[in-house]
Amino acid sequence: MEDRSHTPHRLQTTLSPEQEVVVVELRRTLLLPLDDWLVITREFINPEVSRSALDRCLRRHGEPTL
């Protein structure tokens, strides 16, 4: 028997690749804290994004979370 990871092989994301590009580029420009950026992202880009999904997106693209 093998003990395998319970983590899904493909994580679900609420942001499309195009939305991720917009989020990351604007974050690099505005340098807002994560909670403020979450409010803006929900208002103008994707109302269904969660804080953890936004954090994962920024980390994937090498952006520090302030």
C-alpha cells in the first residue's frame, strides 16, 4: 500500500489567467495591503475571489503579501 497525498493534483482557482495578469500587474503598481487589494479585486475584477485564492495567486507570481 502506498500513502498518497490528499491534496488535489489541480487546485481550483476563481481567477482566469487574464484576470491573474491584471491583478498581479496592478498589485505591482499600487502596492496595497492584501485586505485592501481583496476589496478592489472583488469590486472590479471578480466578486467570487477569496482572500486565500488572491494570496495564492500573488505568491505564484512572486509578489510579497503586505
